[in-house]
Amino acid sequence: MLALVVVLVGVLVAAHTVPFPFLFEAFRPSQSLWRVKALPGMPPTLYLTFDDGPNARWTPPLLDALRDTDARATFFLIDEHITSETEPIVRRIAGEGHAIALHSGTRRLMIQSPDELARRLAAAGERIHAITDREPCRLFRPHAGWRSLSMYRGVSQAGYRLAGWSWGMWDWDWWRTPEADRVSQRLARKASAGDIVVIHDGHHQNPDADRRHAGETVRQLVPVLRRRGFAFAPLCGTLGPDADAAGEESTDAGPPETRWRHGP
């Protein structure tokens, strides 16, 4: 009996915390995105995403790297990190054709009521729209991927979808300071069509954290995978040639679309 209780508790904890689709996602697959379904006839596509920004020191060099490698990405921004100092960076993110989605630096949102969370997401989205004159990508990534049923309800109520990432496709480096060489080599080795990659250009508690590896990882990773035939695209349709390559609708002007493609 004790063993059964331990197993049930373990499953319950895992459902809230594991960094891959599990129990909640089995019953509500359309409410989250952990991988993007490959489109027939299109090149293999990788989806670069960046968490915990904007970072006044290290997000601009990351944007430089994306510009220089002609890659488009999705930035999951923490509302509290958007200040008068970083608002121009947010405008630059949107202006250079990247998608902007919502992120959080706290696990406390797991226990917020659906109504409270929905209001929080709506306010954050409205703020991004006010800064960029564009609608945000309708995706929300919870801190560390921790989620709950009440969170799913609040995210859905706000008109968003929970976003995760593909297994192993992250810059966490086993308690070591991430270095671009190690991170880019591991990501290149594991990359497959439809993968969602998460790299941190900020820190959930320290908006000025040293994230020099983010831009350098892009500079090393993108050319290697391009030579292997990969394209790069944001998770929501936006401007740029890579969006076309990934099969998303591209426009010459106007806000990024908030459509997404369902995974398998």
C-alpha cells in the first residue's frame, strides 16, 4: 500500500514539474506546445526560443547574432524585466521580425486562480502591444515548465497556449556556467525537425545576469545546421525569409500572426 502511495505521489509531482509532456498533456494535447509538427515538402525547421529577458546587457548582442545569421526566433519575456531601459530592446525584437511571447520568473503562478492568471497574462500582453504596436504571440511559458490544472485553465481563459521545449534542447549545462562551444555542439548533435530550443538571455531573478553564451551559441549553431539543410522560424508567424521556409505565412507589414501549428 505504501508503495502505491509513493508511486501516485511521484506521478502527481511529475505531472506538475517534468520538462516534457506528461499526464496533463496526455488529456489536453491541444493546450500546450512542446514540438512543432514538420510540414511535408518543407525543409527541417528548428525553433529558437529565448527566456527570461529582456536583458539590457546581453539581449542586444543576441539580436545582433540573429540578424547576422539571418535567423528568426521567439522571445519569452518576463513582464517585470521590461523597464524604461529595456523597452527599446522589446521594440527592436519586434521590429527585427521576431515573435514575442509571455514568460514568468516565479512558480507561484501554479497556485493562482485561473481568473488571476488570465488577468495577469492579459495585462502583460497589452503592455507588449503598447510598446511594439503588435500583438504578442499567444504562448505562455511557465517558469521551469512547472504547471498545474489551474494554470492550464487560466492560460486557456486568456486565449493563450502553454509552451514547453523539446527534450534535451536547452542550454542548461549540469550546474556549470553555460559556454557557447559546449551548448552549440550538443544542440547541433541532437537537433531534429520540429525541435523547440530554449536558451536563456536573462535570469528569472537577475535581469542583468551574464548571458554572453546566448548570442555566441546562435553564431555557432545556426551556420552548422544551415549546412545540414535546417531553416529557422519563430513559433508564431512573422516577417522574414525563414518564416516562409518553415511554411508559415509571411507578410510585408503588420503584426505577427498569433496562429501556431499543432504538434503530433
